[in-house]
Amino acid sequence: MNRIQPLKMLMVAAAIVTPIYLMALTPSLAAKPVKVAACNVGSPSYPTILSAVVDTNCDSINVPAGTFRENVAILDFDRDVTIRGAGPGSTIVDGSNREAPVFAFTNPDLSTNPVPHAITLKGMTITGGTSPRAQFPNGGGIAVFGVTLTVKDCLITSNKAPDYFVPSCIPDTPSYFRCIGQGGGIGAAQSTVFVTDSIITENSATYGGGLRVAGIGSLTVTDSVIEGNRASNDGGLGQGGGIYGNAPSLGTMTIKDSLITENIAGTQGGGIYVNSRALTLKDSTITHNEATQGGGIYLSSSTLTVKDSTITDNTPDQIAP
């Protein structure tokens, strides 16, 4: 497994740009025929990340060193785009703990637009995001629906997806699931997710403190560290401290050359919680995670394949049930 520098090594001093406060959701974008080589954030044409993302000419977006206080949310996203920072110790995108993810991209109508667009986030720290106070509170740092998401060389830290309880949230009913905070660092539904050369740490939710995937689609984590995330709420519920993967059986989860450690879940799956999925571990270590059941891994109607990997020193057990 490639070694990843400790978190403190990443948090070097960053030049600070003028804070920018944005959280408006942007409607569908009309396609334009002319493309440019790259759009540079901080230039007169693109003072913010959002201003570049909403320009459909910008398929490649460069974000310089500095702190950008933004919530970049696009409904009905209609193209492939790469947003590239100067490195996680240099480019910081901070959601400032507003009730919005730092990044959110959706393809709401998979029936008429079945081919998911690719969103790539590279070389940045993503922090201070909070899932919105609405039903399906999903994704604190990054929230995606119906896309292919690639996260590479990123630090995802200090994001949260709190529960959102209203009178219609009745325990032990289907409506209750809609009120549970899911995916503190990354929340993905009906999406394929790749996490590479990244650290996901100190994020929180009730399901999937570090990240959550649900619905059709797969998760692949490579050369990454998922550490110190928490899945719990005030009532003690919590599944998947590091990773939460939920239905259907078509979805797969693959962890390669990675470390999952010191994550906590209130009930099940301190390191990983898997429901109705096939989980494969290869050249990876799952250690020092904690839960009531399945300190390392909790499997619910799922399969587990382990290749050259270590599952040890988890509390109270390594794998359950």
C-alpha cells in the first residue's frame, strides 16, 4: 500500500483569497458550442469556482492556492467536468458550515438521461460542509446523484450530515429513513464513486460518517485513508463509521491498498457497514474501529472477499454477524 502522509503534513499554510459567500442552487445549464482549454478561477472572467462551473464552456477548471468559501451546487448537471486545485495543503474549499454541501451535482432524471456525467475533484481540501435541513439529508462535503464521481488527491474533513426530524419521521417506517443524515464526507446515490490517493477524516453522519453510497452504482477506494469518522446520533443509532453501503445487490464495493482505522459507529459497522452488496478487500487494513456489532465490518445480506488484507484489533469483533 502506498504510504499517505499524515494529516498534519497536508495542512500547510495556504495563501488566503478574499472570502466569497455563495450557496445559490443553479438551474439547468444550456449547452454552448465553444469550449476553452481551461478556465482559471481567480481571473476576472471567473472570480469564483461557481462562476466557472456554471459556464458550460468550462470542462476543465483550475483553482489556485487559497481558501474559497463557497457552496457549489448544480441541479441537472449536463456535462463532464474536472475541477483541479493546487493540492490539498494549498487549495481549500470551505462551506463555512452553512446548510449546504461544499459540492453538489445531480442528474435527477436517470430515465431520460441514463448516461452519467463524470465529475472529477482533484488536489484540494473540502471542509465545512453540512447537508441541507430537508428530507434525505445526504452528503456534507460532497453530494451527488446519478453521476460518476472521482475524488483524487483530496482531503475531505470536518463535514457533517445531521438528521432532519419532522413530525412525519416515524420510527420503524419507510419515512424514517428519509430523515437520517447520511454521508458526512461524501453522500452518493445512484452513482459510481472512485476515491484515490485521498484522506477522509473527522466527518460525521448517522449513516456513513466518512462516506455513503446507495442505489445502483459502485464504490472503489484506492490508496486512501478513511480515519476518525463517526456514525451516530443523539439516540445512539449509527451505522458505518467509515463507510456505509446500502442496496441493491447490483452495487459493489472495492477497497484496495487502503487503511480504514479509528472510525466509530453507534450500532453496527465501525469500519464498514454493507447491506446487499459485494465487498472486496485487497491489500488493505481495517483496524482499531469500534461499534456495538461488527467493529471492523458488519455484513447484512452481503458477501465479503478478502485478498492479502488485515482485519484486526477492532472492537468488539472483527466481522459480524
